[in-house]
Amino acid sequence: MLIQYLIKQSRNPSGLVGRVITNIWSSYFKELSIWAIKQTTIPNNSRILEVGYGGGSTIKNLLALDKNLDIHGIDISKESYQTAKRMLLKSIENDSVQLMVGNVENLPYQNHYFNLVFAIQTHIFWKDLKQSFQEIYRVMSNHSTLIIASEKEKIKYHMTDYG
């Protein structure tokens, strides 16, 4: 029973437990986030989408590159939104970061908008993989990159069909 509750909280954090989880994620996934960012070249003025921004650590790491990036984030969790908003408030206020609550299966962005899309440890929670990838593909520009990063054990645990 407890395990199922924690899995549900991982998928869509809420309340006090959700707040704790999103704060833990910010530090736990820091190294994975930095590794993923280093896997591609990020030109100045790029438009970037992070799908499932959690506590906001990947966006914070992208901002640290100091490349005048236009960063957007979408996450299904209202708790993640609140946590990331607190961490990224200055960047939100100066319009270099825009966060929203929403679902990867129905992205509210125009076609071919983003140069780079990150999904760090989030695809394991997408309910409809095919629809999610179709939406990501739709919002990616013609010469863009999609970076998906995940610990192998998380795939095995959450996506039993693939582990």
C-alpha cells in the first residue's frame, strides 16, 4: 500500500509528501541533469523545453550556462510547479523561464518551436508513450535534439514491459 502511494506521488507529486519529493529530486538528479546537458551543444539564444521539470534543477543548470536561453518547462504536478517557481523566481520574473502545469500528451506550444527538448527521468511516468513522443516531435524544430536521460533501474522498475 505504501509503495503504491509513493509511486503515485512520484508520478504526480502533491501535498506535503509531494513537496518533500520535489525537493529531494532537485538534489538527487543534479548529476544526471548535468550529464544530460553535457551531451549536446547548446547555442546561445536556444529555445528549450523541459518535459517534467520536477523541482527545477535542470532548468537551473541550463541557466548557469549563461547563454541567453529561452527556457520553457511543463510538468503535470502543481506541487512541482510551486517548488520550481520558488527556485527559479528571478528567471521567471525576467521572462527567461516560463513554467506551466500540463501534460506531455497535449503540449500547448506551437509547431516546430523548440531547438532542444530535455526529459530527465520523466518518460517512465508518461501514460501514453506514443502520443507523448508525437507531441514532442511536433514542437521540435527541424534541426533540434531530444535528450532523454534515465537511470536504468528506474526503467526496469517503472516500465516493466521494457525492463
